[in-house]
Amino acid sequence: MAPTTRQAAKKADSPAENVESLTPSISEGTASPAMAPPLTRKKMTKKEKQEALARARRWAERRHGTDDPENEEVTEENEEVDENDKGLVDITPPSLEYHPSPEIMMTNQKTSRPSNVGVGSSRYFFILAILPVAVMIIASRFLYATISPPPSDYGSGSMFDLIAIRYDFINRALALNLDVSWRRRLVKEVVGAEGEIFSAGHGDNGGMVKILDLATGTADVAILLGKAAARYYENSPPPGISSTSADATIVLGLDPSQNMLNVGTSKVQSEDLTHIVRLQLGDARNLDSIEDDTFDAVTMSFGIRNVPEKEMALCEIHRVLKKRHLFPHLRAQSNTEESKLAILEFSEPTGTGIMAMLARLYVRHCVPAIGAILSGRPKEYMHLQKSIADFPSPTEFVKLMEHLKCPTKKVGGDGELEIDTFGSFRVTEVINLNFGSVQIYAATPILKKFVTE
């Protein structure tokens, strides 16, 4: 029988002859005398051994974060033990914490959750992300191997007649709906954030401002311009002109594709802008039906790259833009400010960054493949990719615009051409969008004079 506490104290005062008998063995799982009273060694029953083993395994799982699915029976026993252990507090001293046997440690290591749990799923995600791109590359290679590439002048009105019905839908799909924001930015550059172009400083003698939208297509830009004009003129229409009269036509949209114009006309009607926006058949290279110095602004979105004779189209734009403010002897007779040209166009990104590389990959391979699948007309969307690849870089296109030598007529000279003066453009800003794959070129018409020494 174990000695009482008082007997232990008496024996502790005597020489340490019996200290070993009073100090419980650590191997027996007891605490030191300073921390707990000596315990009587008692043989454990089978049930107590199972409960102790279950507690030990439960503790090991909490310590090592293991979740052993093979020990389902033990888990059930643990649940029963938990019910029996209600109200108990673990008083095991830190120095006597349970250390699992080597066999249990090996089991825990086998069943422990690996630290790189998300690596496999990230690999699958990468494969799923790259797979569609690989499919598009293969599809585009197949298209170019089986279909002869279209010529550079393939982007005529007849080509767009074939894809007019699904043109808007495919555009949104190819551009991921970003083309809507690009067009809005173009319109903002022309009309100003607060509609400054419609102020009294523009328009002859306080009349309506006139804007020409070339390659208008299905009239997306023309409608945005018409909405901006409607917001301004409904609040303050010019004297003598009703905002709903035929004289209030502000935006003229021209396009060489009749089918595209048919789609655009229905959109204009649905927006109730027929008194502001008018659409008609026309080619940017030949604007003979329009008089000189007629428009306060000209816009062109995704059209100039389809024109083989770009210089001819730009010179026609220069001719129809108002330039009376450029002549000192006519400036006092004109209330017009500087007229504007704004061109929205694609180009292949030339950067070395990862996003520029992805944009090039998308334009070269995904655009023709997706366009062919959605439209059923692969040659037309092969032309789209080819026209982007053949279009000059932003630097080269700016140089082309600023080095034009457009013939100009003498003012009041009955169509007589100037000998030493020619027209050109001054590019005031180039706005890069979509990682360098889309640009807005903002310019104003200027006159240059030959100088001889």
C-alpha cells in the first residue's frame, strides 16, 4: 500500500535512504513529486487500454494534422470515449507529453496530407487554359493550308455584304465586347467630354455642326455621335432650326456595303435618331458628292486598313474638312475652330511584354479561327487578320499622315489648284488601347507651302 502524504514528508526529512521508493518512475507514466502526489501502480483493463490508445491517436492527429481514413473504427471508438470523457481536464505535465511510437509515427507520415495540395489542380487549370489556344492555332494553320489567302484589296463592300447579318455579333465575340468602349473613347476625342464641339465656336454662323463617319458599317459610331448631338441640341438648338427638322442632320455615315447600311439603318431607327443621323452608300476614296470645307469633324473606325489607296482616302478627308480658319484673310469671316480627324484602327502589337505577345498570338491565330467558326466564311476573317498584319505600325502611319501632299484649291479660284501649297495633317495624339493592339489617331488638317531658296 502506498504511504500517505504525512508519512512521505516524515521520511523526506530523514537521510535519503528511501528517496527512490518515493519517486515514481517516469517510465510508469506518473508525474514528479513536486507536481503531483505519488500514484499507485495499477494494471489497466483491456477497455482502459483501448481508451488510452484512442486518446493517444487523437492527440497525435491533432499534433501532426493527420486524418487517417484507415482508422474509421478508432474514430467511432473515439466518439464513444468523448462521451465518457465529458468534464475531464488533461493535466499531463509538459515534460510527460505523449510521444507516439515509431510505428504510429510511420502511419501518420503515410497518411498525412501533402504540403503541395494545390499543385495538381493548378497544373490542370494551366492545361485547360492553354488547350483552347492550342486548338485555335491548329485550326488557323489548317485554314491557311487549305484556303488560299485573300488579296490585299479583298476588303471591299461586296465582302462585307456577305457577313453583314452576323457582323455585330462576331465583332463583340472577337473583341470580347471591348470594341464598344473603344468606339466610345473615339467619340469622346471628337465631341469632347462635355460636347465642346457643339458649342458656338463650331458650325458656320452658329448653325449645326456637321460630322462625317466614314466606313460607318452598321453605324455604331454614327449612333454614338448622334446621341451626343441629341443631348446637346435638345437643350439648346441653334436659332431657327428645330432639333427634329430635316435641317438638323448632323452625322452623315458612308459605307460601300449596302447590306451593312441596311443593318445600320434599322439600328438608327430603333434609337429614334433618324432626324440626326443619315446613312448612305459611299467610298472614302471618292467623296465627289461632298463639297469642300463641309465638315467640322471626320471619324473612321476599323476602315482605313481595308482601303488599299490610303493616301487617296486621307486626301479626300482633308478636302471635305473645314479649313477656312487656316487662311488669315478668311479667318475673320469664319466662326469655325479647328476641324478634327479621328481614326480608330488595329495594329499588331510590337512590344516585348507578355500581354503584347498574347495579343499578337490572339490576332494571328484566334481571330481567323473564331471568325471562321462563327461566320462560316473563313476567307473573310482570314482577310481581317491579314489586313491587321499588313497595316503600318503606329509610327509609320503617323509618318504617312504627316507627309501627305494633298492638292488644294485656291480659295475663290473656281477650282484652280494651288501650285506651291498642299494639304497634310498634324497628328496631335496617338492613344494606345488594349496592350498596343488598338490605336486612336487624333489629327487636324494643315496646309504646307513649298519653300525654295
